[in-house]
Amino acid sequence: MRALVLILSLLAWPAMAEDVVLGLSSDKVSITTSFNGSQILIFGAVKRETAIIEDPPLEVVLTVAGPSEPVMVRRKARRAGIWVNSDAVEVDRAPSFYAVASSGPLREVLSATENLRHDITIDRAIRSVGAPAGITDAPNFTTALVRIRTNAGLYQRLEGAVAIDEHTLFRSSISMPANLTEGSYVTRIFLTRSGEVVSQYETLIEVRKVGLERWLFNLSRDRAMIYGLMSLAVAVAAGWGASAAFSLLRR
């Protein structure tokens, strides 16, 4: 019995011998009135119980996911010469921002089974289970959502963007665009070997509005009437100022 336990422990040892030590250039992103995006450097190392580096070497996959929320995706159709909304499908859950970076092509460093288990790629991060009756091409709506957010820089697939030095140190940078949603961004690191996940680590990056941006945001939520009156006053003042300036120029 003791011999069997020893054998099982030895067999399990390689899966326990490597772990992730992670660092971030910043764990907070502050959104101000002049915010035009941010660059997050993600770096770390592989902690090993022994100095032996197994073969094949480790690969690294990392993801950064913004808050998830339902999204209504609409399709336009041309009716009587006018483009109008025709069909609509609500995606049950889609991250407001999602980046997946890897040390090599995803199909080589991550197996399909592990992708299903950990929901790593962009399509696995989106959940859409139902569609209205009469819509036979519901997957096309999800594809359209991914395409739109990819073009806006909100969804990023960065194959080969993780650099690994000496099979131990790794680093990558993620560009976060200006139109970020406030909230906690989940950052996950996966160590893989032969497509299988051998270790993982998770942490958070906080994205928050600060300063005047934060004050205006809270005012619009907590004092909607005051915010509306203030916006109206600013619009009137801006209109009057533009009119006065134009009158002076005409003179």
C-alpha cells in the first residue's frame, strides 16, 4: 500500500513542480477626462522545485477580461430604400474587453479540451445560448459582435506576443483602449505543456474613473436632474459664446 502511494506521488510530481510568479506594471487604471488608453505590462517567472527543465518546454497563455454584460446585437436590412433594424439577438454574456496573448500559435500551445475547460479564447469567453424563433443564423450575430469589438480594439488575439526567456521568465504587454468600461479586469496566466494546462494564476486590474470624470459620472447617476440642468446650462452657454464670437468676427 505504501509503495502504491509513493508511485502515485511520483507520477503527480511533474504537475506540481512548476508554478507561476506574476507581476504587473500597474494593477490600477485611472480613467480621467484626458484618458486616451493605457499599456499594461504583464511579466512573471516559472517557479520550479528543481533546476531541471522538462521537455517539451513550457508555453504561456494569458488573458485579460473586462466586466461581462448582456449585449443586444441588431441586424440591419434595406427596406424601401432605407436601412432599418430587422432582426435582433441578445448575447447572454460578453466581456466589455478581452485580450488573449500566447507565446505561440494558440492551436499549438493550447488543446481544444483545455480551451473548453478554462474558456480561454474569445469565442469561449462569450455566452449565447438562445435566440428568438425564426432566427436560424444566431451564431452570425456573435461573430458580428466579435468583429465589431475587434475593430474597436476591445477584443484582441495576440498570438506570439508573450516572450519567454531561458524557459523561465516571460513578459507581454496589453494595450487597453480609451473606451474602457469601469470595473475589475480579471487577468489569468496559464502555463501549458503539449497543449495541457499545468499551472494557472489569477489576479485583478482595477479600472476606475477618477477626478472630474468620476464626479460627473456619480452626479449623472445619483442626481440626474441636477446633471441634466447643468448640461443644459453648459449647452446654452456654449451656444451663446459661439454666437457672440461669430458676431465679433463678422464685425
